Amino acid sequence: MDYYKTLQVARNAEPEVIEKAYKALCLKYHPDVTPESRQEAATRKMQRINEAYRVLSDPELRVRYDRALGPASEANAWDTFMSKGLVGMFLERVTPGR
């Protein structure tokens, strides 16, 4: 399981982005807000989301997890956008070396 895909964040996402994604997914998939007919699936999904957040929110566990994944390939435009946002990408190009 790819924890970054589970939380729908880029591999180089800042901790704040990971936390925000986690909270949004909890609001969407928590069994308490899911119709009874889909609660079993929601419970399984929340277990994966919780595990991903547990690892990615702990700096030491995240480093170990990243090492196990292997070297990150060059980030594509979507990953960069997800981790920095459009304004961050613009500022990076306008103010190199920041």
C-alpha cells in the first residue's frame, strides 16, 4: 500500500499538507458519517487512512518508510502542485535559491 496515494498527497508533501489531507479524508470516509449500507467498506478505508497518517505524520517512521520505497523519482508537475501549490511554484521560479 502506498501511504502517499492513500492520503492523496505528493511524496514531498509538507506535514501540514498531510494533516489537512487526513482530516479531509476522515470527514469524507468516517463510518459515523457513512450510510449503514457502506459502513463496512468505510471502516476498511479508514483503517488504511489511519495507518497511512500514523506513519507519515511521525518524522522517524516517515523517513524509514521513504527509505523502504526507494529513491523518489523526479516529481511530476502534479506532485509539485500538490505539495507547494501554484503560488509556491511561481515564487520558486521568480526567486531562485529561496
